Amino acid sequence: MDLNQLFYHHQLALMSAGVVSPDNTSLVDHYARKIRNYRRDSGLAIGGGWQTVRKAAR
């Protein structure tokens, strides 16, 4: 799976965990772990928020 697919499945798991059962967090944790591992193995940032690029002032 690529990172977008992992994010997609993680989001679905988050939505169904709140609706179906509060105990259904193992699938959420599963995809969160897969995302962390993918990012680590790809050399991407593990956490933090969105990264922004600022233009240099002229």
C-alpha cells in the first residue's frame, strides 16, 4: 500500500470506530502503526503537522 491508501484506510477505521463501537480501536492502531513504519522506512517525518515552505522576502 502507498501512503495515500494507508491514510484512506486509517480515516475509514477512525470513522467506523466511533460509530460502530468504542472498542474497535485495534484497526485504527493497526493503520497508525503502518503509517508510522512507512514514513520511517521512507525517511519521511514521523509526526508533527503539515510542513510549510515560506518564500524568502525580497
